[in-house]
Amino acid sequence: MLDIIINFLKSLFIKDKEEPSILHDVSIEALHNLSVTGDDVAKALGHMDEDGEFITEVQQEKQEMSKFDEIIEGVLKHEGGYVNDPTDLGGETNYGITKRFYPDVDIKNLTKEGAKEIYRKDYWDKNKVDDLPDNLKHFFFDCCVNQGRGTAVKILQSAINGKGGDLTVDGGFGPGTKAALDKYTPELERCRMYRVKHYMDLVARKPEQERFLYGWFRRALEV
């Protein structure tokens, strides 16, 4: 049904352009017979850009990829290259990918592109970063990379509660958290504050991690 509505909207918005053969004659009566709702039309309009041009699936995928590509560069800047610091809880690490969580990966010889593939699959897609508001995508993704999904969600839940939400801070990103996020979307600065608090609490529990605190603070305030 969505394709039919999009084709109908194209016929309204595009008058002088030659259309490809995929366009069919769609009448208002035909839409009525399909019991089209306002939500259906809204979904179809969601396939248009700000200039009223219709976005193809390929174009939409490119836009999403470019957002990931833009953000991943900032994350990799903070993660750096190969290190094997015995005091680092993550252990042997390259581009932020650790032997602790990827025991079958040759960490020392991991390429930048290989790291990006892991981040796209296991951190961006799996954590549904595309579902977050644009102003929080980088923050949330970076938290997932640096602190893990559970902690990232707890920080986000705390920030939501700071805006008036009433969530249990449990690290679970279910329908309740998504609804609260939509209603009480926290400012990026507020999220940064709760992230800094997490680092301070971590160092209070594990004083040996204090040597990383300055770098963590810089990262939290830059993302």
C-alpha cells in the first residue's frame, strides 16, 4: 500500500518531470477503496526530503551510512590504535576493539576498515542508534563503545529522569524507555553531565582507573 500512496503523492508534487514506468495511474477513489489512513500518508511523506523530492531506498541507505561514517571517525579518534596496557580493563586493544570481547579477532593486525565493520554491526545496528534523536546519536553510540550498552542506557535513562521522566534506571532499552525518551528528550549537555558522573563513580570504586579520568572527561565533553 505504501508504494501506491507514494506514487499518488508523486503525481501531485511532480508535474513537469518525466516519470519512470513504475508510476501507475492512482486516483483518489483508488486510495479511498484501500482505506488509506492519515498514518499511511504520513509514512509516505516520510519518504520525501525537505525539498519535496522523493527519497529512494538506495538514497536513504546512503544517508544512514554517511551518518555512521561521520560519527565513527570521531569515535576512532578517541579510541586510537594498538595498545596492550595491563592496567586497562579491556586488555589488548586496537581501534577500541578489545581481546576481552573479541577473543577470536587478531587484535594486533586489525585494520581500520575491519574495526568499522565490527562497530557498524555490533554497536550501531545492534543498539539501534538510528532510532535515537540526531542530537544524541553520537553520544549514545560513543557510550556504547566506551562503556557498554547497559551503562549507556543507564546514563540515558538518568538524563531522561532529570528532564521529568520516572524510569527505573536498569539499563534496559524497552518500550517504556523509548516512550520516555520521546516525551522527555534530554539535552546533550545533560547527558554529558551524567556520563561524567559515571566516570567519577567508577574511579571512586576503582582508584587505579584514575589515570584514565582526564581522557574520559575530555571524551565526554567533546562528543
